[in-house]
Amino acid sequence: MTRVALVVRGGWDGHQPEQTTDFFVPFLDANGFTVRVEGSPSIYAEDAFMDTVDLVLQVNTMSTIEPEEFAGLQRAVLRGAGFAGWHGGIADAYRNNADYLHMVGGQFAHHAGKDPADRIGEQSDNYIPYTVHITELGATHPITQGIGDFDLVTEQYWVLSDEYNDVLATTTQEVRPWDAWHRPVTAPAIWVREWGHGRVFVSAPGHKLDVVQNPNVRTIIERGLLWAAR
């Protein structure tokens, strides 16, 4: 039976919402989804269509969401639709809506930058080497099973979260001489969350196309999309 995947993308262009989501559309096609792509969350308010959706893939950094749009998205998830995304497209979206943040379970707070003396005023000022550590739960979860710790050079998200998340991988922000914090801070890097009858999947790594093309990140996202889908 064909399932329906809705891709909602937009927001800040620096996260390459079109390129990154286009990269996964063939995967969704190959796994039996009919894919619809929208450039704003206004589609969430269309209950008749949302009732047909099995998976929402969202990459829509910052932006805003209207009350009726969020109500439609939450209704779909509560009724069993999956909700998935990466980086700021899901964990730094709709800051105006606390209920959205509650459903997602994690909010971007910071990405540690390079030494101020080495910054040039570009996105790359925030690209640093770090390790994604698979948790004990992640070692046995279908999304991350068989994947070991791996290294990236990109934005390292400091995420505010809660204990309801099932955390599959973490990352630790170390303390450098120029940082404001005084001890290392470990935050979720990959997490899932059950919400009503739906499932939520979030990958903090995913800043740009080259990051989601990383073999480990790509595998995790592909598995996460299938895990979340109704």
C-alpha cells in the first residue's frame, strides 16, 4: 500500500532546505511513499489532506507557524503521522510556539564557534570538529544499531531538552578558554519521542547538504524517516 510523505521546507536558506530534502526524496519514492513538497507550513491547516499523511519531513528553520497550522500538525501526529527532520529545520523552527517545542522535545540554543581570533564572518566560523557518541540505547535501536561513534566537522548543536526523549546519540561541548561555560556539556544529537499515536525523529547534525550526505548521518536519517512513518 502506498503511503504519503509530506515535505515542508523553507526558512533560512543557509540550511539548504531544498537541496537537503531533495536528496532524500528518491529514498522515500523507493520505499513506497507518494511525496508532496510544500514551501510553507500552511498545508498543516488542511485537515483533509493531513489525514492522509503518514510522514511529515520538515526542514523549515526559524520562520513562524500560525495557531491553526500548528493545530493541524499536532492533530496529524497525535493521530499517528510521523514527524521527522534535522538540524534547525526541526529543532530551531517556530520559536513563537511553545507547544511545538514541547512536541519536538529539543530546542537549539547554541553552536560553539571557533576561536574568535580565527573567525572571518562566515558560516564556517561555527564549523568545528566533534564526535557523535552512540548511547547504550542507540546501540540497540533500529535507527542507530550497528553504527559506532563518528566524527563530523560542522555546527555542533547545544540542545535544550527533557527526559522524555529517547536519546540515541549525544555530543559533548568542551570548554575552551573563550567560552562562557565552565564544564563540558553533553546534549542529545539524535533522539526520538512518541507523541500520541505518532513518532518524532530528530537529527541535530544536518546543517547543509554535505552533512546529510555523510554516510553515517544519511543512514541515520533514512532509518529515522522509516521508523517515524505511520
